Amino acid sequence: MEGTEEMTIAIVGGGLAAATAATELREKGYDGEVVIYSAEDHLPYERPPLSKEVLLGAKKADDARVHDESWYTENDVRLERGVRVVSIDPAAHTLRTESVAGGEGAEHSYDRLLLATGASPRHFDVADRVADPVYLRTVEDNARLVEALKPGAKVVIVGAGWIGLEVASAARQKDAEVTVYEVADLPLVGVLGPEVATLFADLHRAHGVDLRLSTAVDEAALAEADLVVVGIGAIPATELAEQAGLAVDRGVLVDETLRTSDPDIYAIGDVASQQHPVLGRRIRVEHWDTAIEQGKVAAHNLAGGSEQYTRLPYFFTDQYDLGMEYFGSVGPDGYDRVDIEGNTDVAHGGAFRAYWVKDGTVRAAMHANDWDASGAVRDSIGTAR
């Protein structure tokens, strides 16, 4: 990338999205300064393994690192760890940092800036009062779970979303006693609809989970547990964007190229609400694949490109012996029907495909335990059915 050696690109956030953007910048030949400001003291790491392989003991937390420390040195990426960006001045093209450990702040200049500040777990006041709950987001949270998930431990999980169910799966595989409370009628019903959500409820009950649906947890149940895990969603970390005067509405608003309302600031990952050029609406996606792929596109555009982010949402989960991949997005208008093909008894090795159809067109599709179908399921999005 010619003419970029005098530019400074600042990346705010130390997770997968941030590290991917830095990687893409160097791999595509950007030769200007790259600085990552990370409030965590760890090397950037992926979060999905914390509720999957690391929690089960199949991998160590260090295995979730995007790169080892030498990569940042060898690729001339300055990684400022334990440093929080507290303000941005878009007009002056400066940002101000403070050490998480304390001490005086400092001001830094940038030419272009990338917000990859992620999201924070939504807190549950009742649990905070009585239980010292785990909100699984960081390596430290994962370490607490690994230590606590033992045979016979009484684990209460608040929320039957992806995090809650993955933790439930790991806990049962470690012979803990698991009770899951969910105020909705079914787990994951907002994403999967009742037709497929029912299958996940059946899966967990078949593995011994006490799944209490349409039920709010009370203080007594929390107080009696050996471990309480709360997984009731996440809130995009927009505070810095708001301070900087950027357009924000349940996420930092970005256009098709991931640019914010300021021409020199981009946003990606959990914090970004993108005007999606294919879906024709805004969408904010809190998944691993989006962090990676938006990081790549943002890197190109930070260095002078104008590439649109057109990739459709994708996510996966592993629970017990079930592996699932989901492609697309149903959207606020819902769907007319779900076509399910195959054996839905996933608790006993079944494999199936599901297609969410609206106005005769596939809007979203998934497979469970049918890995040979991954490409076909993905390619079905947008086709007539």
C-alpha cells in the first residue's frame, strides 16, 4: 500500500476483531504505524473457546490467543496492554489513554481510528446481590468456571442463550448438577423460533439439565448454588463513541464500508451496527466470524479502500455431541415456515438441516451434525424454496 508509511492507525480494543484488523493491515502491505490499545493485560484472544474447548479442558486459555507475543514485535504492531482509551477528539485526531493500573494519562495522535470495543455482559441485579456470579467474557471468568465445574457441584445458570447452554453442556460433561432458568418459553427462541428451539430444549433435558422455562430465578435458588452463571445478553460498549460525538443507536452506526459518522473512524465487531448492503437493513452481530471478517474489510478501508462488507451472519455452537452452523438472518419481519429435513433426535446422533423461508425465499439456514452439508446450506440463502 503505497503512500501509507506516514499514517498512524489506532485500534481501540484488544480482542479478536482488533487483532484481525492489525494482521490484515500487515499482510496486505500497509507500512504505516499500527497501535492497539487494549484494556486487558492479555495478548488478544478469541472468546468462543472460553465456553467451549477451554471450559472442557480440551484446550488451554493460551491456545485461544490470536498470535503469540513475538508476532506483534516482528510485524511492528505496537500493543499497548492494560491501557484504556478514555476519550477521543475527532477534530484534533487525538485520543487520550489511562493505565488500568493507575497513573497519569497520555495523549496520542492518529490519522485513522478503528473502534473494536466489543460488548459488556448484561448484569442481573438479583444475582449480583446474593451470588457473586460469573459473567463469562474474559480469561479470568473462564478460570473461575474451570475451577468450579466439578462432579456434584450445584450450578445455576440464568439465561438459556448460547453462552448459558454451552456452559450447561460443559458442566454436565463434568458431572455437575445444572439448573437453567429462562424467562422465555424456549431456549434460543428469539433466534431459532419454536420449531428448532424445542430441539435444543430436548437435547439439554436428555443430558440431565433441569431446564426451567418461563421461569424467573429467585434469590433462594441463587443463594443455595455452588456457582451461578449469568448469560442474559450483552450491551455494546458505545460509551467512547458517544463521548466522541459519533452516531450511536444500540451500537455505533456504520455504513456499508464500516465507516462511522466521522470519515476517519471505523467500527467493527460486537459494537458496530452496520447498514448491511445485502440485507438492506441495519444489523449488529455478536459472533466470532463477524469479528474476523469485518476486521479484514475495515483494515482495507482504513488504508484507503472503499470495500463494502457484504458477508451474511454466521455462527456455530458445540453442545454435547451436537455441532451446528447457522447462516443468514431472518430479520424483524420473521418467517413463514421452517423446512426441516433429516433426523432431529440430536440427543442420540441425529443430523438435520433447517431452512427459514419468507415469501418463498430462504432467509436463514442451518445444519446440525451434517458437516458435509455446510456449503450447500450456506449457498441456499437467497434461493427460492
